[in-house]
Amino acid sequence: MSETIRLTGLERHFERGETAVRALRGLDLTIESGEFVALVGPSGSGKSTLLNLLGGLDRPSSGELWLDGVPLHTAGEKERTDHRRERVGFVFQSFNLLPRLTAVENVAVPLMLSGVGRAEREARAAELLQQVGLGHRLDHYPTELSGGEQQRTAVARALIHNPALILADEPTGNLDSETGAETMALLRDMNAQQGITLVVVTHDPDVAAYANRIVRLRDGAIAAIEGEVKVNGVGETAVARPASHNPGLRTADSIRSAFSNLRRRPVRNVLTAAGVLIGIITLVAMVSMGVGVQREVQRNFETMGLENIFVSPTYGETDEFDPFASPEPVAPITPDLVGRIAALDGVSSALPTLNLPSGIDLSLIWDGQPYSARSSNSFGSGQNFGPFNASEVMAGHGFETDNGRGVVLSNGFADDLLADGQTYDDLIDQSIQITVQLPRGETADFDTVIVGVRESFNSRVMDLGLEEREAIKTWWFDQPDILEREGYDMLTVRAASLGQVGQVADIIESFDLNAQTLEAILETANDVLSLLQALLGSVGGLALLVAALGVANTMMMAIYERTREIGVLKALGASRREIRTMFTIEAGLIGLIGGFFGLIFGTLLGRLVDWIAHRFLIAEGVTGVGQLSIVPLWLALGSLIFAALIGIVAGLYPAGRAAKLDPVTALRHE
């Protein structure tokens, strides 16, 4: 017959404040496989301390404690955890059922900690509950069970993993005499039928009478042993089985438990997740706008053509500063210079740009009727109706490739000029007159023709050709040679091919001009927009850091509220790593849930801002602008991962605290 339990000189000392307490003093005891032993004695005699040592919840100060050849006196944390998980079943005085689990789920917890699949463990738990007379209470929660039913559930939980040893601490302490007798009869039958070694701590002599041997403790020492060793023959077989290797708590079960625990305090957890939600909303909304604007800029640059080179004058330094004088260009972009550049090898076209004077007052005369008007852009490029891309030409042509002579009207302006039954095509090549008025009241009329109609939401917008701009500017400043003296404001040169852009730009710069390629401008714009995205995203990041404090606080509160539950899980075989994982997953889920809804609301907020921006641009006459709020896959996944990571990082310290809780202390927590 093998020795299930052997104690040699076992002692346990600890400090209580400044007082040294000797809970156990040199215990020598052997408990055979399949025995039923009662530990009896007054409070403070060391009964519970011995029970905790037998269960691997505590470590002796000195002496030896062997169980099935396992030296628990020298065992590490992992060995003691495996001992509780595989060899020991606990029955507590206060039942210690997990409140969020049904009876069948409570009984299945030891199997869950051993990595048994959900269907199998719950089937085995249901069968065991049938055996203890609770087949009709499988799906009831602890609060729905009577005291006796809760204790029978606890007994079933202690037996579910076929332990070699059952440790019962005052199993009838919270039960009436009749229910207590039923519980003890159940334990005695399990000992007799399955040969499980049973050690019961009790103050009640009636409970002790069920045992084959009674060990009386006083002041931490064995005062007397009553009865004889009596072992059920099945015991050797039950105890001699090798410890089974198990994979431990599965990740799926950790996640399922985390969801169940989050439902305990729904309001508090929702408020905590709301902090993450606000941070993710800010992050997604702002970064999506940055992404959308960057893509729109990229699209419009590509629409213009990467073969374009933008040429502007250079300005030399001057010794005198005159705030009212315009700077003098080193080499003005004169009509002659434009011709020379247009004649260069590799140049497809050269379109000059001329700005109209600021504050200019324009009106259009049609059929003798004056209409107030304004130029579509003050830069005089004549290429589009806004800063993004060209609006659709609805009749005639625009100034994309030839900005010579004529006027392009917005469709709203053209509508005012149409007679009944006419179309936009009827306006093309019609003569009109433009009146320009100086600030001091002088006016001049300029004859031109309508060459096109373009889509726009502004009803008084028109674009002027280069010939009209030259004439207006010459009259405005009363300088017939203004182009020869000051030149054009800019020149758009288009290379014949993308490969010739660099060569043409170098030649142009040799004329003392600035030459910027569209590719270089695009790179600069992307750098600026990327920086803007980082700055916008940092706002959401700061909000998430604040939310992390809320997650940490919530998890600390959860640990305080569930300290006893943590002790129960450790007694049932949960390792430190598994406790840490469970709480870390809970924190990560809080972050992930907040991130999920934050992604949805952040996307909606970005679309709302996009809609408002489009309404504003349309009112300003800018059309053809693409979507400005874009949530790419990397942003969606990144925000979810970041939110979960924030929760996990915030939960690391609380989870570590939970994992380090002493199981004995945790089980005593109220």
C-alpha cells in the first residue's frame, strides 16, 4: 500500500504584525491512500493551515510534506499548481461557487482549467450533478440554489477531475443539521465507492464521527490520534494513477470567461470603454480626413500630369526695403522668354499665367444688360474653377491647353444669359463685353467672346483668357510694356515625356528661373500631409492614454471585488499565468469594444465632416472634389489593434497584481 500523505517534522511560521506565530510545530503524520481522516481542534490549533499545506496553497517553513511521492515542501509554483489541478479537490465552508456561472459550469471549472473542451466537460459535469441529485438544477446560478444544493454542487466540482485527495474545510459549517448530514453522507460514500482520500477539518464532533481516524490538534501540534487506519481497496487504484498531462486553460475559455466577467458591472465597463471610444473616434476621424485629403491631392496632381513643370521668377536681394513696392524679378518671364522655352527640345507646350489685380471690379455686358461677375481664380491660370481639379466642360472648351482669348462661364452664369429654348451651345462664340472699374471710378470696356461653359455651383463665376487678362492689367496699371518689364506670374511647361522632365527643368533653371516639377511638389505635399496626419493622430493618442488610466482603474476595482474568486480559481488549479491572462484579456476586450464602436462612430464623424466640407466648397464654386474622409484597411485594423493594445497595457499591472495574490489570503477575503 502506497503512502498518500507523509508529514515529517512539518512546521509553519509566519508574522502577524510584529508577532511571530507558530501555526504548526513539528507534525509527524502518515495518511494512507483511501483513508477518511478528520482534523479536529479549537480555533488556532493549525487545522486550516495544515489543510492549506496539503492542498499546495501554502508552503511549509520547515520539515517535509510528501504526497504520492511529490515533495510539496520543496515544490515550486508550477508543481504546486499542477498538484492542485490534478490531485486535489477542495470543498469549502462557504461553497465558493463562481456567481456568474451556472451549476454545471461551476462543476466544470476544474476541467476547463485542465484544457478539456466545453462540450465534454459540461457533459461530465451534468452526469456528476445527476449523481449528487441535482440533475434538475443544471442551469441554475448559485443564488438560485439552496445552501445544501450549493454544497452538493461544490462536492461535485471537487470530484469532477477524479482527484486522489479531497480536502473539506468545515463543509457543514453553513448548513443546517439535516443538510449537513446529507453532505457528509455524500462525502463518505464517495470515499467508500471511489477510494478517494478524504481529509475534513471540523469543529463538530458529529461530523468527525464519520471519519475512520480523528487527528486532534492543539497549539499547532498533534495532541491525539483516534481510530484505526481503514482503507477502501479501490483507493490504491485511484491514487496510483499517473498525473495526466493537460494543456491548461484554453484561450477560447479565457475569452469566454472575460466576456462573462465584463457583464458583471456593465455600466462601469461601458463608461470605461467609452473613454477608449472617444479616443478612437478622434483618431479615426482626424486621420481619415488626412488620408482623404492626401489621396485627393495625389489624384489631382496625377490628373494634371507629372510631365508639368511650374516655372516662376527668382527675386534678388535688395539693400532697401520698401513695403509698398513689388519685388523686382531677376529674369522676368517675358513673352520672348516664353517663346524661347516653348522652342526647347523636349517641350510640348508652355502656358503663361497672369494674375489679375486684387480687388478688381468686373461686370459682364450681355444684350445691353450688366451682370456683376468675378474671376474664378485670382491666379489667372485659366485652367480650373478651384484648387483641386477641373470642373466638367458642358459646352465649348476650357483653358486647359490653350488660354488664349475668350471667356468661360459657369453654368449658373450661363443660365442667366439663356433665352427660352436656348442651350449652352447657343452661347458659344457669342460676343460679349467686360467692364472693369478702377477704385477711383474710371471704367473700361473689353470686347471678347464666350468660348465655353463649365459646371460650377456659383452663378457669377467666369474665367478669362490670357489675352483679356493682359489687356485688363495693361489698362489697370497704364503700362503698355508691363509684360516686357514685369513678365508673367508663372509659366506651366509640359515636357514631351516624363523622362525629359529633369533635363528640361535644368535648362529652365539656367535662365535664372525657378523650376519645380510636379513630382517634387507632390513629395513635399505628401510630407506635409503625413506630418499633419501624425499631429492629428496624436490628439486621439493622447485621449487613448487618458482612457488607459480608466481601464487600469476599472481592472483594479475588479480585482478587489473578485479577490475571493481569484483564490478559488487558484485552489482549483489556475496558475499565475492563467490568472494574469484572464485579467489581461478582460482589459484588452474593454479596449477592443471601445475601439470597435469608436471605429464606427469615427468613420461616421469623418463622413459628416466630409459632407460639410463639400457643401462649403460647392458654395465657393469648387466642384469635382473627391471623398475627403477615407478609412483605409490599415487605419481600421490599426485602430482596433491600438485600442486593444491600450487596454492590454493598461491591464498589465492589475493583472500582475491578481496573479500574485496569495490564495490563502484571497480565500479569506470578504
